[in-house]
Amino acid sequence: MRARHAIAAIAGLGLILASPALSQAQALTAKQSDVIAAYDRALGDFKSILAERRGQIEAKQPLPNLPGQALYLARVAVISTYKDLTDAMPSRIGKPNKFEIPPAYFDAEIEPLVDEYARLFEIMEAPPAGAQASATPFKDVVDLAAAIARAKGLAPIHADAAGRISLGLFFAETNGKQNVRNGRSNTYMGSLQTDPSEDRNGRRKWEAIKATIAAADPELNARDDKEEARARGTDHRFNHWTNVRDGLMNAHAELFAEIPAIVKTLPDPIDQMKLFELIQIIPTPTRSALKSGDLLGYRVSNPTIMKHLRNNSVFAFGQADRARSSASFRDILGAMWLFKRKFEKAMAKYAEIKPR
């Protein structure tokens, strides 16, 4: 009899213990259940494609064309569905993470998965055989940018800013790795990730100012002659010096003259780097914003421009962000949080190169 009572008591306790969890499950709305399920699926897909690529690489199997694209889309889905989840359930926003992603977009518990993501991209984007590396890749970027800025008439303080900003571009494009390929594109390659036409255009523009640079900086000009000779007959994008030089000349150097005004409007060096990265992503609206007299208030609403921003991790994550039909440049700079850590690395490297 006592045994029967004991069993009944344990069963009753089990019901008592289970009831809060049961109530919690019942309290979830349909939307909350849906966003939890969507995040779980996205996370499972991310783990699966990471494991698949790792297995292919370790087995030395042929990789698909654009092997990084599926990884990239899976990572976007994880961040997007987590943002949808925390929008629906703010209590799920967790602790800060080492990538400095806003916690509403990223669960710090999955940091190891993103570390593996980065390791796989490093393997897939390794420089091709015969790539011409530099022993001083970071200094090259700073020296070239500063020399170009001086040739365009900038004062030393603003030529220094051009060097610092350009180092930020190097980190934004390749995380500071020289001569890399591109796991998501067969078109953009090298230290500043240019396509062949951009590289040729930059080379032509360099030739137009080379005499001015030679007169002002014979040592840098001699280095340039040496690298040109070394790169002759090869893809100039896989010589670090020539790709950085031509990449800067193609699009960014023409805006170096705007640096004094940019520094005044955007005193934060990281914001300056973000703006020049936008020259890479949405060049025409960025030039228009600079000419408008109201850089931060200038709005873009063209669907194609918004798509280019999303394809470069701006307003790309979660239904609320992706629903935006327009944005000011103040909004855009604020949404470039995925670049922040890269620019901080560039700032630290610049401090090593240019000690105060």
C-alpha cells in the first residue's frame, strides 16, 4: 500500500515539475514557434555545409564552382533567422560575442562555427601558384595611398588619412590577406578584389600620374618599376603591389581630394573607412552623397542599390532589415557593423606602421 502511495506521489511530483515547461510551450505563439523552428533549420544547414566542405577538402575531392557561396548563404540565414527570433522573443538576446556582431543578430554560443567558416574560406581562397607576394603588404598599401594622395595635392595630414583609409579597404576586402582568390566569385581577385577591367583602368590612371610620383618619391617609383617588371606577362591582380596600386587608382584615388571634407564630417576613422568601402559597393550613390552637401542625410531608395547593399552584408539580416526600401547614409554607416572588426584590425596595424 505504501509503495502504491509512493508511486502516486512521485507521479504527482512529475506532473508538478512538468507543468511550468508545459505552460511555457503552450504560451509560445505560432509566430514564436515558427521563428524558433526556422533558426534551428538554418543552424542545422550551416553545420551541414561546414562539415561537407571540410570533408571535401580533407578528402582532396574537387570543390564545386564558387565553393564559398553556399557557406555564405548559410551564414546569412543563421544570422537572419536569429534576428527574426530575437525580434519575436527579445529574451533570447544573449551575451556579447567576439566578432562584435550585435547580440540581437548572433548567438555567442555558435562562435566556433564561424571560426570554422573563416578557416574554410582561408583554404578555398588561398593565392594561386605563382602569386607574387610582398614582404611588407600593409606598408605597401599605406605608402601607395599616401603617395597617390600627395600627387593629387593633399597636405601630409590628409595623405596620412588616405593611407589609413586604404589599409581599411585592404582588410575589408580580404581581411588583410594578399593575392587571394574569391570563394564566391570568378571575377574579383587579388588583394583589393578587382575584376580585369578595373585593374586595367587603374593601371592606365597610374601611368598618368607616375611622372609626378617619380619626381616626388624616387624610392617608391623604383619599387614600382621593380614590381612592374616582376609582374610582366602575368595577371597583375596576383602581384600584391600592382593590384593595390591599380585598385586604388581605379575608383578610390579620385575621391582622395574629398578627404579633408570627409574627415570634417566623419571624424571617426572607422566611419571614414566605411565610406570608402561604400565606393566599392555603391559607387554612384556615394559620389552623389559626397556632392550633395548633406552626406549623412542623403537617402538612397533605388531597389538595385538596396540589393547591392544587402549583397554586401548591409541590411541583409532578418525580415525587418530586408524590408527596408530606403536608407540615409547615416543609416547605412550604422548598419555596417560586420565591417567594424576588420577596420579595428586595420587601425591596429596602421598604428604599428605609423607610430606616433
